[in-house]
Amino acid sequence: MKIKQKIKKYEGKIPPKVLKDIQTKTKEENLTEKELDKLLEKTKEEFDRKQVEYGDPVGTVAAQSIGEPGTQMSISYNEKVILRKDDEIKIQEIGKFTDKKLKEDSRKKGNWEVTDISNEEIEVPSLTEKEKIEWKPVEECSRHPAPNKLIEVKTKSGRNIKATKSHSFLIRKNNDIKPVSGSELKEGDRIPSMRKLKQNCITKIKTNNYAKPKRTKSKLPEKIKLDKEFGWLIGTYLAVGKCKNHVISFPSQQQDVEKKIKTISNRFNFTLKNTLQDNSQEKDLKINSKQLSDLLTNTCNTEPSNKKIPEFAYSARDKFVSALLKGIFDTKGAIDNEKHEINFESRSIKLINGISLLLNRLNIFSMKKTQNQQNKLTIPQKYANRFKEKIGFNKEYKTKEIYELKEPSTPDQIDKIDKVPGTAKLIKEISEQIDIDIPKEIDNIPETGNIERTTLQNLLEDINQEKIKGKTEEKIKELEKAVESEVIWDEIIEIEEKDPSHDYVYDFSVKDTENFTTYQGIVTHNTMRTFHYAGVAEIDVTLGLPRLIEIVDARKTPSSPMMTVKLEEGYAEDRDKAREVGWEIEETLIEDISNIETDYSKMRVKLELDMEMVKQRNLTKEDVADQIESELGNEVKFEDDSLIIRPESSSYRKLLRLVENLKEVRVSGIEGIKRVIIRKESGEYTIYTEGSAFTEALKVDGVDASRTRTNDLHEIYDALGIEAARQAIIDEAKDTLEEQGLEVDVRHVMLVSDIMTNHGKIKQIGRHGVSGEKESVLARASFEVTVNHLLDAGKRGEKDELKGVPENVIVGQPVDLGTGVVDLTMSPNIKKED
């Protein structure tokens, strides 16, 4: 009761919707009265602060506010990213990289500066819809002024990223990867961290790139082979080595270390000395070489707090990477049997981050922690076998320890982190369909819950032993995708507001997937685009900002047309019947059902028909022959299950032309429907098409015309009329905004749709449509091609009545609407009694 009373006091001071949200949050979080008072007062302060004074240019402010969510999806200047060019991996700050590219060439998009780098063949690690990490090309890089605040997201494994609140992050929901804005993220959500990085190219490096050549016997070759020996040397230097006055020193505590150092010194004719350490009885091995000293200084640094993995190591072959890591863990790694983990500590966070990325090369995921200026990297027991296989130790006692490393009796640290979101529902559905027992701990998890990957692996092995029926096959594949994912779904433990470190924030546009991976290993989404239609990972469809532009521009043809075909009762429940409808819709060409052979000696084309595919499409070889004769006019003869076609005359040119024409002959299906995907959703089969032919699809037996949709607005207008087109504009715009996590009151969308369709046909919002037809000169000029509108209006002597919002905002006077309609006057000399 007290909660309602406290909230009631703020009625009229805070919007009703916000008060309702506060009331809900108070109950969910069980806030105290003191905490509720603080929340209400803070909300009121923020609301008052954002009120607009009478006469302020409201239209401009509103436009900026509406535009922000779709245009400020960027990360901080000093976020490092992983780049690959010509098979070499580079680690660079996104701000530094982008600023350099913008100096070379840039163009303006509002307050954005953008440059096209698609021809430079620069790639980034990116997450595909199959949850694999692949190298994808960067098409554009961009920047815009930084907002007042950024958010820093920290994960349970010790990773972090700074981005704008409207930046798009990836989450896993209903076995699909979906983007959400940073402002929607909350503690407990899970975002992807890279587990595996594919690269295996560089075998040598040029010495001159890192150290000046010397004219002595004791020198490095022009090209150094990145082998096990050299890798171990660099790893040992990073862990315990020192570099000063052209001398590289290593502690000489074990014979195996001393033996390896001597071998490397002999290989390059280096002078090796064994001397006592300062104020100690322990000895150091010292290599005297300016070249090697320069190489290590320039690639690895010298100060213990600043050491780093050399960039060329990320691109090297696995054997070099393994040897480098062996050198690090052999000399300074430790095995903790109580905690069931392998550890490495360093004062350098750069080194810890670099080791973590190198471990990704070997499909090993590590965790990081910083405490008292000391950074710790941990490899959980789950990856101990892979560590033994790929890296291992030279020291016998460490080899023995790692073989004795026991599995924890309770879930491993990594199991607590490596949970796959939303798989509980999938497991329960599979268990019901094939009648297998599932562990109680899974049975008790809610359908939206997360399950450890190890548990899923074990369960998958049990499931594979069962006789899988056809209806569960797709769900098994979804489960396999989750288990084989090359990312860890890392839990968010903290989200904190931060001041930007730079004037700008930055972004990449990545081909196909629209996401990239930071040096920390976090996969981050970019722009208002997504790599597949929500729920249909196999069909690429334009979404987000590009789709929104298509809608308001009323494009004649969408950039990626598609249909969602719903089926009638009797078809929707039967996969075989749904498949038959799909074949009726999907365009089938000659090259899809046959092997085309060109016989130059006999001057003929032979089509070897795939009779199984021909029968699937309810065709016969005679049907195929008739279609060829009908479209091309060439006579067709039969030879078993093959068709023989000859050109009109014995000409090589005509024979080749015949082959090309044959490939394009359509034997069944609807023209333009390149592919169909059938998926079972909510208990019924639905067909998704790549390509759209709405009117023709509605004629197919089994198609439910009342529920079938297309994203082509003009096809809807042609088939169903202007009212249907109006509703389609509303639905498409609303779905696009919601898919990106943006909440916009549907009345705004309805208003836009009404304006686009109130003349009986679809008009674009633009200078060739609604905006170009406005009576006000200034309103037209405020939208596009300002100078042209003003010049044309001047020639015609047009007059602007200043009746609308944009024109009054431009001239800086109150709008003749609402309170702007009323003039108030007062007489200050009237006495009180009067």
C-alpha cells in the first residue's frame, strides 16, 4: 500500500508509463522504501531536465532523438580489433585504424564519416548463423561524435567491451542469434566470446622488418623460420627473459632450459655467457646480439608490465604457436590440482590478452582476472587434455602434474560459464518425441534456461544411440549446432556507464554477417542490419535500417524479396504434403534436375536426368522434353533416361548458345522463386521463399491465402489493393524496428503508412513522393535538394504561409498548433478587488 501511495505523489510529475514501470521494478527487485524514494526522485530530476522550453526548436530535437538508436551503434576509440590482410593478422585500435583510413578518403552521412575499404581485402573474425567463427571482409569503416556516456560490459570470463548504449550486441534466443541494443542488456545475459580462431599461414618473417642487418658472423638470417625452436625462445623470453644493452638474459635454473638456449645460440652463432645474477648465487644465460635484442624489443617489448605477444605469432603455423605457449607455461606456468586448472600470472595485461588469443588458435578457452596489479590467466581442467595434446611441458614434473590433474567433483569453472542459452526447451521437445530420459537437473530448468555444453554433449551421445525419427532430425541438428559452437556464451556480470575517452566512436560494416570480434574476444554486432531473417537462418534477407529505407522509399522491388507461405489444414501438419507445395512453388530449372554434357564430336547436348528429382516434382521425362521444345523450339530425342538436343545447324557457337539457353529453361515452379525452406513452427509447417511472386503463389493448392505474406509492398497492392498495402507497410516497419529491439509507438508507424497510401496508391516519403508534394516551400526544402527547391520556388514566385511545423522551426517562431494557437494577454494595473 505504501508503494502505491509513494508513486501516487508523483502523478503528473512523471509520465504514467514510467510510473507503472517503476512500480513493477519495485516488486521484482523488492526495493526498500528508501530505495524507492531515491529512484522516484532521480527519475523526476531526469524528466524535468529533459523538458523543452516554449519556443525551442522541438522538431530538430525530436529528429535527433529518433535518429540516435539507429545511427549510434559504435564502440570506443581504444577498443582493439583483430584484422587480417594478405594472411597476416594485425591487432589495432579501431579508432586509430579508422582515422587513418578516413584521412585517405571519406564521405559524410549526416554526422557520420564513412570510407569504403572493400577493395583492400581486409578481413575480421566474424560469427556466422551456424555459430562458426569465419574470416569475413570489411566493407566500410566509420566514425561519429561520441555521446555523453558509453557503457562498459564485463563478463564472467574476465572480458570487457566499451560501446554506445544503442550499440548492437548478439544474444542467443530460441536457438537463433539475434541482436539487441546495449541499453537492453542486463546482468545475467550472455554474449558470445570467441573460442576458436582459424589461421595457419605464416612460416617465416623478414628480419629487416624488426631489426637492422649486421655484417658479422653472429647475425640473424634475412628470413627467420617460425619453427618450434624459435617459438620456444620467444615464449621463454616473454615469461622470464630480460633485454638490456643488446643483451638477452634468461635464468639458468634447469638443465633443459640451458640446453635449449645453447642450441639456439649455436644455430645463429651467438655468443653465450653464463654469469651470476646481481646479489645472487643463481646464474643467468646471456646472449649478446643487437639484432635479436632489437627484434625482441620491437615485437615483444622489454618491461615486465608491458610485454606482449608478437603480432606475427597470431598468423603462424600451429607448431610455432604451440612451442611459444610451451615456452611461457614451461617456465612460469603452474598447475593447481585443488582448483583443477592451469595458471599463468603476469604484470602485463597485454601479454595475458595475447596468450588468451593464441590459445583460441588451438581451440582452448581461457579466463582472465586482475587483482592487485597482477593479471592471471586460467585454463580450466576441461581443456587440460587439449593442452596436453597441443602444448604440453618439457619439464617432467609439470608433465606428471598435468596428467594427474583431476576432474572436479562439482561443475568446473568453465562449465559455470560455458552454458548454452535457451537449450532447455529444445531438450524437452526432443525427449518427448523420441521418449528418452533426461537428467533431473535439466528437467527442473525452465524452458528459457541455460544448460552446460558438457551436459549437452553427453546428452547428444545418448540421443544419437536412439532411432531418430524424421520429425526430430531438425531439432537434433539444432542441438549439434549448439554443442559445436565456436563461441562461449559468456555471462555479463557488470554493466557500467563510462565517459568516452575520445571525441569519436567507431564501427565496421562486415559483409554477410555484420559482426566482428574484438581483441578481447567478444563478438560484437554492428549497424541496424542482421545476417538472416529472424527464424530462418538459411535465407538472407535485408533487415534493419536498409529495410526501413526500402519501406519508406516504397521501392518497386526489395533488395532481397521473400515470402512467408502459410499452409491450409491438411498440408500444414504433414511434412510430405508441405514439401510437395514447396516444389510447386520453387523454380526448377533444367540444370537443377540434370547433368548437362556437351558432345562436340556429335554436335549435340546430352541431358542426364536425375529421375528421382524429376519424380519428386511430379514430372516425367516427357514433360521435361515438352517444356524444352516449347521454350527453345529444338527437337528433343530420348536415350534411356537422357535427352538429346541438337542445335539448328552444326555450329560451335550455336551449340554453346544452346547449352546456355538450356540451363535457363524452367520445367516447374514459379518464376523468380529461387529457393524454398520448410520449417516447423508452432506445430505447423511454414514455407519461406527466396524471391517473391505473391499472386502466383496464392494460386497454388494448399496455400492459405489469408495468412501468406510477402515483403514486396507493390505485389500486395497489385493483388489485394491499397488497404492491404497500408497494413503491410505498418507490419513490415513495426517488425523491422522490433527485430532490432527498438520500441516505437505503433501510431507513428500508422501515420506514416496513412500518408503513403491515402491517395489510393503507394507513395514514397521523399522528394518524388509525399515530401515533394507539400505546399510549403520551406518544408520541401528541409527534406532534400534544398537549393533546387528554393530556386524553383523563386522562379515561380511561390508564397509560404508558414502553417506547418518544419517551416516554423526553420524561421524560429512558435508553431501554429496546440499552445502556439493561443495568445495570452494581461492587464497588470487591474486592482485585486476588481
